[in-house]
Amino acid sequence: MRQNKKRAVSLIACLALTVQAGAVTAYANEAATPVSLSKIAGYTSGQYNVDGGVMEIIAYNTATDWAYAVNGQTGMLTAISMENLTANGSLELTGTEIDVKGLVENQDATFSYGDMTSVAVSPDGTLLAAALQSEGYNDSGRAAIFGCSSDGSLTLRGIVETGIQPDMVVFADNGTILTADEGEPREGYGNGAADPRGSVTIINAEELTGTVVGFDGFDSEEKRAALVSSGIILKKNTAPSVDLEPEYIAVSDGKAYVTLQEANAIAVLNLADQAFEGIYSAGFEDYSVSPVDIDKKDDAYAPKTYGSLRGIRMPDGITAWSVNGTTYLAAANEGDGREWGDEDLGTFYLNEEEREFGENETSPTGAITASGSGLEGKVTFFKSSDYDGLDGTKDYLFGGRTFTVYAVREDGLQEIFTSGDDFEALTAAAFPEYYNCSNDNAVLDDRSGKKGPEPESVTVGSVNGRTYVFTALERTGGVMVYDVTDPERTAYAGYINSRDFASIVDGSQVYEDGELDKWVTGGDVAPEGLAFIPAEESPTGNALLLAACEVSGTVAVYQIP
């Protein structure tokens, strides 16, 4: 991959903060056209979970003004009406639960329902698709396809078999649906445990048929070696068709761009040919150049550079848009570890290496020492010895704490921007008392040793003739906004966070050894899924951004005037 990194100009110098209605909005007044988001409405499920999984993914039907959110705790699909949403004042939205599990099991007795993971609405608003995983880890999933009514109700039209563990669903057009079939090794490794194959399922919504497209074409020794040499991470002695795990999909100009999170890669799927035409490394954050804060013991934002240290981006969410005939991608570089299996069965596997620098430990390579770095806290490194595609002289962290912009070229993907240390620097300026806290507490610096603010999802939208990328931060919370009107000059444009750090939701407290260990704060905690609504399709006449928050069990409605 060719890399041409560019950065926004003087981000901290141009940072300003506005506090309104319990939300903090930070915006740039140079280097980009700023946006000022405000929360005008919200939906509260009445549920919460310190471990997440409540309100997860959200989709909006522009034809009916109904939003649909996956509730991973109840297994229900929540339909939320926005017909009466107004631009002025705050409104508490109400929702109706749709029992997708019951509807599907009544129609398909052969399917053992396990979980609903994602939802999407067709561009014309006539169809809704939900991704459903099987109860059996190694069994095929399903895509349930519904017709949409103006009152928000759904009519099941059909069920299509997918690959194993569909984790995301998207409409490529009104008649084509795609699922990212993750195929995680949830039984662990060894001792008879199965590692399912990852895939993408291409569904004809009218005929209710599906084609599962896997990665077998990359399994030859020569092609696997080419992937590894390009910086794609594969577990040793494992075929790509088994190890690659599709996470998220963006579609543009007849092609699907699929994040392969654990492999630190993006695959390109030609929809007409129904075949993958390439797999490209997502690249690495270079912490010998870009500073990072990995010390969770100093209770402060204190970024440093480390010559041996790199961040494996491992993108989760991805979005696509076009400028003058060129397709651009933006990916949220979350990072993701593998922790699967059962110790009692001998199948447990974890690819994390924790080093406690307060006890004079060193990094896995020995290049970072407690005395030389001043580190005192615990840092979680990637267990690189188990994988091909990495430099044995480097230390690696999970995730990039960034988002990255790529241009799609004939020979692959060209990186043109990475946000570097922006997210940590900006959140530290906005919330110095809660910098790098987690989504299950409000402890200062808690996540510095492990993935920081953790960018999770990303979407793109146009406001007043400008194009913006919105990136949700799963741990610290809130949404970062960057102006990508000219992707070659990507620049920071704003930040909103409607989390109430100082409050605790009553009953959410979890204690360990008699001390408060985890809790849910007030407001909107842990944005998992985003949906952008352009002004011309918005019930308020202004652009809106919806954020489904998995810990607080809420949906935030942000307006961009």
C-alpha cells in the first residue's frame, strides 16, 4: 500500500468548546468548515448493561420517518417514530418492539435463532433486512427481509440463508442485500474446536436467493504469502478462508469494501462477478512519529513516542463516498482481540499480552522498559508471535485510536489521511477529568493502556454542500466530525458528547471485593451504530445524526443546522 499521510492543521490551537443541554460540543474554527451539533431528541429503552449490547445498530427509513434499532438485550427490533420530531426543543421519543425472532421461527422451523446483529433499510424505503445469527456457532445464519409500512410496522416477506455468523447487513441497492458473515472461532482452537469460514452473502431481495462468497481463492501458498508480505495479519498455519472474518461493509460503484478486522485488512468484492478481487492492508499507526498515551497510572493526557511501537488499526466500521469519480473510504480503527474457547476443554485462546510496567516488566520485544519509558501501568500488547504479517522487531497495540481515509485506485487502496493523536488530544481537552475513561466507568485514564477512546463506527453525510465523516468513540463516548469535502485536505470540524459523566444510573453498580468496579453513567454511553439523515429527507428540515448507544440503552438524535 502506498502511504501519503496528511494531518489536519493546528487542531488543538483551533479547538473551542460549547456546553449546552448536558452535551459538550467541540468545534474547529480553522482548517475546515465547522459543524455545531446539538442533541434535540432521544429514545430511552429503560435498559442498560455495563457490558453493552443493548441499543446497537440503527437504520432510518426516509420514506416513512421511522428508525429501527437492534436491542441486543431483548432480541427485539425497536421501531421509533420521528414523524413529530421538531427542530426546536428536546423531545423524548417512544418505540414499539417487533418480535423478529418469533416471526422468523414461525416461518422457518429449521432455523435455531441465536441473535439479531444488524438492520438496514433499502434506499427507496420499501424493504428492511435484519441479520440473524444461529444459536449454533458453526451453523448458517439468516437474513430476514420485511416490507415496510407507513405506520412503522413490518411484514415478513422471506428468509434467506447466509454464511456463518452474519454480523452486519447493508443494501447495495434496492434489490441487493449483503451480509458480512464473521465466522469467529467461538469454540476456541484445538481439541476438535471448529473455526468457521468467513464470507459475504449476496442476496437477491426479489427472488429471495443468496450466494455465499468466501476467500478460498486466497488459500494457495503463493497467494497467502503475498497477503502476509503486504502487511495482512494471519494466524500461523491457518488458511485465509478460515482466518479472515468480515466485520462491516460499505458499497460504492458496484463494489463492496469489507473490513477484515482481525486481519487488519479491507477486501474488495466485485458485486457483478460475485468474487473478491483483492485484499489490502489497512496499515499501521506509527508511534515513533505520532504520539500515543499508554500510561494509565499518571491520570493525565501525556502522549509520547516509542521507536518500536505500532498500532494495528484493525478497522471495524467503514463508509464510502465519491468525489469527481474517485471512491473514498473512511474506516474506524477500533482494534479487536481474540478471546475464545473454554479452559476446561483445552480450547481457550487469547492473543493479548499484558505487561505491568510498575513491576519493571518490558514490552514483548524488550525495546520499551519501565525505567526507559517511565511507564507504571498495565499495557496490553498484541501477541504477535502467533501471527504472520508482522515485524518481529516491533511491539504492537490493538487498534489505531484513529480513523483513516483511503482513495480507491486501480492497484488497490491509497492512504491519504490518518487522524493520528487527534482523538486522544481532543477528548482530553474537552473532558480533562474523564479523559480515556471507559464506557463501564468514569475513571480517568482507565483505557490508556488498551485502545484509548476506541473508534467503533463511522458514516458519511453532506451538510450545506460540505461532506463530513462522523466517527463514534465507543469508550469515551461522543462523535468526532471531520470535513472530507476535499479528502486530500481532511480536517477536524467538530465533536459532540452527550454523556453525563458525573452521574450514575441507579442500580447499575457492580462491586468487586467490596469496591465499586463498574457502573453506567447518565446520558448516552457507548455509541455503537450511526445513521445520517440528510436535510432534504429529515423531518426537521435539518441534517440529523442518530447514534445507538449500547451501554446506556439509548438513541441520541443530533441535529446539524
